[in-house]
Amino acid sequence: MPELAPVLDHIDAQLPDALERLKALLRIESISTDPAYSEACVEAADWMVATLQDIGFEASRRDTAGHPMVVAHGGESAGDTPHLLFYGHYDVQPVDPVSLWHSPPFDPQIEPGADGGVIRGRGAADDKGQLMTFVEACRAFVAVHGALPAKLTVFLEGEEESGSPSLVPFLEQHRDELRADLALVCDTGMWDANTPAITTMLRGMVTSEVTVEGAKIDLHSGMFGGPAANPIRVLSRAVAALHDDQGRVTLPGFYDGVSELSDDMAAQWRGLDHDADAFLGGVGLSHPAGEAGYSALEQIWARPTLEINGIWGGYTGEGFKTVLPARAHAKISCRLVGDQDPERIGEALSAHFRSAMPDDCTAQVTIHRGAKATVMPVDSPLFTRARDALTDEWPNPAVYAGCGGSIPVVGHFQEVLGMDSLLAGFGLDDDAIHSPNEKYNVRCFHKGIRSWARILCSMTD
Amino acid sequence: MPELAPVLDHIDAQLPDALERLKALLRIESISTDPAYSEACVEAADWMVATLQDIGFEASRRDTAGHPMVVAHGGESAGDTPHLLFYGHYDVQPVDPVSLWHSPPFDPQIEPGADGGVIRGRGAADDKGQLMTFVEACRAFVAVHGALPAKLTVFLEGEEESGSPSLVPFLEQHRDELRADLALVCDTGMWDANTPAITTMLRGMVTSEVTVEGAKIDLHSGMFGGPAANPIRVLSRAVAALHDDQGRVTLPGFYDGVSELSDDMAAQWRGLDHDADAFLGGVGLSHPAGEAGYSALEQIWARPTLEINGIWGGYTGEGFKTVLPARAHAKISCRLVGDQDPERIGEALSAHFRSAMPDDCTAQVTIHRGAKATVMPVDSPLFTRARDALTDEWPNPAVYAGCGGSIPVVGHFQEVLGMDSLLAGFGLDDDAIHSPNEKYNVRCFHKGIRSWARILCSMTD
């Protein structure tokens, strides 16, 4: 095991430089879901390649039909030291509504405050700040010891925020190159600011887009209002019918494969003493609005959801236009748990909209590639070592947690490469990821780097 | 009575020039609902002033808190010849979605075809093409006889497509200047391409905007999906509840003041032999989707409606964003008939949304100024003369018709000036007003000018 203390000292000393490097990455507008930013995604990939080469990795950009992947290899196997693959993503969410940002989303700034303040900007937490905690830990090892502590592969994608269309084909084409003993993923959060977490359950997801079409042209409500079917009304009615009064999803078969929480897990989660009031209060809410009979934490970690993420149709500009639009649209996503089958749920969603159409209206439903929920094997010794390493860094012991989010790559690593993932991240609930004014605490960034140094060290003995 | 025949000959000979003048007006992007086009509205008003001065009117632009009015006076009273006020509007609807236009909306072109083809562009029919039929008739009288055939006031507004906020204050401030024996309004349609119509019933309108607010920021559906209230779901549910399964509006008191059609009127309308299949088929529909038990014509002319003209919230761009938005919005309008009270209906709409809010959501409902439905006194001799004049011009006799649209100025003329309106227009059902690819038939424009010449002549004896 390489000596840890000088690595940690080096990390502490080099924090200002590490923050400058993160700011450079955050300035690249790598929004993956909007084709207008394709060049910025390539730029971000190239930036990552250069950065990894600078540390001593053999790194290269791998172009795909979508945004490029970055693959880097470094370090040596030694004895029982596992081969580890680190995964992150250099793409970010869109920034709209941009008017709600207090500073430009791609002009990152350190805002002073307690414990070093925060770094503000799109991607500060999700996932540029998080992935750089690992890269900076590697940099410190090389600076202090002249080498990485283990055989490491770094694998970064640029389509995580847009459904990862190139991911599975890429994994399938590069099985041998990418297969490792364990994946390390830094795209999750802490339990709280002093309690690190290893996330062992992730919800899956399936997304879809619905278009309801009525007349072949937009109509004037004075001329046609009455006899003309209004796609907005039809869509609203169909959307409203997706939940019952108890907040349960009404799609037939939606809950197939959903298990009630085991008594053990329920007890462990109760032990976390989740403060639902504070959690919801932080964003201006007060009541768990999901399925009746479940706590907020259960609703997020253990229950599936169906949500409308976007809806639009007709005139949405300033002023008024008495139009009956030809079309209305919605974007819908389901978060999945247990053994729920994304494909069957997509089919049920399509059937729901098709059957909800009155005369003169048709529904076009596009179902995107889905991912099942995943559950990690927490009995592996590598998990125990990582948990102990995290406990050494932070004030409170590390916990095993669930996660309401979807990180489909974890399921793909299991399915395509037979590889489990250890999910450790340093985000906080108030990071505003996917929202205006995203930030990452400088303390999380700093101690995140130190945490990875500890985890890597713990796995080399 | 001035001699009519040379005026009609002059109109026929000058049609190419008249079309060029209309094209010049159509090039002005006078979208009144969007503040970005305010200067274009002023430009359109100035163009109208110059055009009316060119014909010999004393014309001036009258600035208001919104877009300017145009007022022009010309001609002399003689004997029993009534003083007539012509009303039109130089503003137009927005052009979105602009991608559906086959040619630029503000680059009007004559497209060849039967009977002279069509003139294509935003405002070609509504209302620039229509108002210019009257202006060109006046021009022909002056050219042939050296004078207008009666005392005429031309009154044009630039806010008809955006709720006419300045109209009533302007009428109140200029009662004496604007009061005439009868208003002539050219903003309605023909019964069919060979049958002119005088519209004697107009639906009223009340419009509103609703915003549902949940959390104070947009949320990530992975982190908050489940316990967080989703304003899109809440809005969709409240919107869906506005109609029952029979297509009736559920707001309490909505139908107060709505009378069933008299037997006489019902018989007259049946005599029109309305072809609902052709009417709906023209825009790709096949079934009257409104209240059960009413024909399509009754649904448009005699029944009130409540329609969603716009809805939006969350992520609506390309790709996907798993956001739970902080807000969702809708634009809603009601078409009114009989004695329905716009104010009470606005209150019922506000109450509906307020009572539909679950914990953690609030509804902000803005009700805009409404207008009651109006019914014209068809027993006036001026109506009979106008009907006969129209019958002389067109292949089929003129009919008295209803109209599903709202022309609030007609109600305001009655209330503020005690003045009735004679509504004669030459639009056709396929003109696509308020939609992409709006057009006006050259034949309608030509014979519309001739029709006004006949009507004006008929009223001078």
C-alpha cells in the first residue's frame, strides 16, 4: 500500500490549482441533449483527454455516432489489487430557464462562504465537479509516488444527460478493454454534509414523448371552437388519468415487479432519521405528494413514479392568441424500482394514450430506451473497504443508501460487462443539479478528492 | 345616388394597383400581441393614415397607451344619407409556428389559380385584406365622382388581436367624434364562396391565464420524484376537470344566460343546409367534438365554449430533461353567447383553479377584460339595403348568419356609442386566419371592393 499521508497533504496544498482546472472544464458548454452544443461536447472530451494524458494516462477520444467517449488506461496490476474502472460524464443538463440564474451558467465562480464556499455553474456538481474529484486524486498519487496506485481505467461519456444512446453499443464493442473488477462511479450524493454514502440501490427509468394530433392546421377558436377537437384538452385529460386520487399510477401492470421494502431495509432507513420536513422545506414544499402510505424517503428510494417533465401546445408567448392548436405534446418519464420492466411499461403508456383518443385525434408515442433499477452486492469486501475509507475522511460513518435517480450505466455495466459498481459521490441535496444556479461545495470537492485517495489506497493492500 | 356603374368599372380596371397597395400593407409586421413588434404597429398606422389622406380623408394617427388608433373623416351629409363609421384593424396575429409556413408570412405573394388566385401572407384576410376592400371602394368613388358618396369616418385600431386594451377608453374620450348612424365592420366571412353574409350574432369572449406554482425551483425527478408536487400534473388535472364526458363545461353557473335557440332561428339555420362534414373535413376533422346534442353550426353560433389555447411547463426543447418544473401555465378562453356575463365566468374560472390546488401548489389566475355576446337589429332598413346590395354583386342571395368569433368592438360600439354595426366581410372558411399560410382570395378582395361600392351607393338614396 503506497503511503497515504503525503498524498493527502499534496491534495490540500494543490486545492487552488485543482479548482482552476475544474473551472476550465465548467466553462465548456457541453449540453448533450441539444445538437447546437455538439462542438462543445467534443471540446470537453478533448479537454479530458489532455488532462488525463497530463497525469500519465494513455488517453484517447473515441468518436461515436453521438458525442465522443473518453477512455484512458494507467497504472499496473500488483498482487490482489483489483483493476478498477472509473466512470463519469462530461456532459451537462440544459440551462433553461437561463433568466433564473444569478450568474452566467458557464462562467463558473468560487463564491466565498463557510468551508471554502461553493463553486457555481452548470455541471459544478453533476458531473464535472464529481468526476474531477477522482481525476485530482489520481494526479496527487502520481505527483507524490510517481505512479497510480492500481491498474485504472477511466471511462467518460458525453451523453449521460441525453439518454446515453451510444453507451451500450460502445460497451459491447469494447468489452475486453473496459471490463474490470469493479466500477467506481462518482455521480451520487452524500447522506448529509458530514455523512458520506455508498449508494446501493438506484431507480431505473423509461422516458417517452407523446404528441396528440387533431386538425391538420391550427384553428381559430372563434371559427371552430365547439366542434373542433382540441388536442390540449385531449392530452390534459389523458395525462390527468395517469394517476388516481391516492397518487398511484393507473397504468395496468405498472406495479408488476415492485416489492414492498424488506423489514431489515425499512429498519435501516428509519435509522437514517430522514427529515422529510427539512428535505421538502428546502425547496419550498411541505407535504410528500406521492403515493399515500409511504414516507418521502420510501417514495424516492423504493417506489416507482410517473412524471410529466414537459408539456406544451398552442400559443405560449406573450399576450393571447385564441388558437385551437393542431398538436399538443408531453414528455413523460417513469422512475422504476425492483424488477419493473421498462419495455412493458413503455407499452402500457403507449396503449393508455392510444385508447384515450376521441374521434379525430391520434396519439404518437415514442418510447426511448429504458433501464431497469439496479441493486448492488454490499457484501463484497471492496465495499467494506470503501466504506471504512470514507468513514476515515468524514465526521460521521459512511452509510449505505438508496437513490431516487437513475444511473443507467450501472445497469449496463452489469448486463454487458458483468461488472458491479461502487457508487460514492459528494453531492448535497441543495446542489440544484438540473436546475438554475447549480453549485458544488468546495469542501465536498476537496474532501471528495481526499476520499478517492483513501479509497484507492484501501484497495491496494 | 351617384352613378354606380363607372365606379365598378374603375374598380375592375384598378385591381392590379389595389393588390399592390394591399401587399405593401401586408409587408408590415404589425403583430400587436408581442411587444417586439410595437414599431411595426406604428408603421402600419402611419401607412393607413397616408393612404387615407391620399384618397382625400382628413386622417391622423392617434397615439394611445398601447398601439395607435387611426381616425379619418371625409365626405358630406346629404339629406337622409346616414353618417357611416367604418371599423377595421391593421394589427395581425403572431405567425408561429413559422416553420409551417410555405412562404414567409410577411412577404405576400399572389399565387395564381382560379378566379385570380389567392394573396398569401399574415393578415391577408384578417383584417388587412378585408379593411382594404372598403378603402379601395372609397378610392374608386373619389376617382370617378371626385367625392365620397356619404359622410364617412374610418376608425382603425391596432390591438384587435391582443384584447383591445385601449379601445374603450378611446371610444369614451372621443364619443362625439366617433358616433355615427351605423358602423360598418369588415372582419367576418361569407357563408360560402358564392353567398355573402351579414353577421347578426357574435359570440362574446373572456380570456385568462393560469399559472400553477409548486416548489420554489425546478427539481430533478430522480431526487424529488415522488414526494414533490408536479405543477404540470396539477394543472392537467384541473384543466381536464373543466369539461364533463358530454363536452359540457363544468364551471358552476357557466350556462346562466344561455338560451336555447328559438324555433324560428333554428329553422332559418337549418335552411342554410350547413355541410358539417365538408366544414370539418376541410381541416382534417370528421366529428363535431363539442356539446353532445347540438349540430356543428349550433355549437359554433349558439353555444358557449371553454378552450385551452395554450399550455406549457417543464422542458419542451429537443431531447429530454427529467425535470419537475416549479411552474406550469395555461391560456384559456371562453366564447360566450346570449346574456352570459364575462365577469362572473372569470370568477368561476378563478375559483375552479384555486379549489383544485393540492397542498404545496398555488394557482395564479389572471382574467382579462371580457365582452358579452352581441345581437344586431336586422329589421333596420339599412340592413335590408345592404343585403340587397350584396345580393346584386354575388351569385347567391345574401344571408343573415351567426358567427362563432368574437368582435368585441361591436359590443363596445353599442355600449359606449349607442351605435349598431353592420358586419359584412368576404373571408372564406379556408382562409387559415390565425394559422400558418393565411390567404385571401383575389376574387373575394375584388368583389369585396365592389360590394362596398354597392352598399355605399345603396345607402345614399
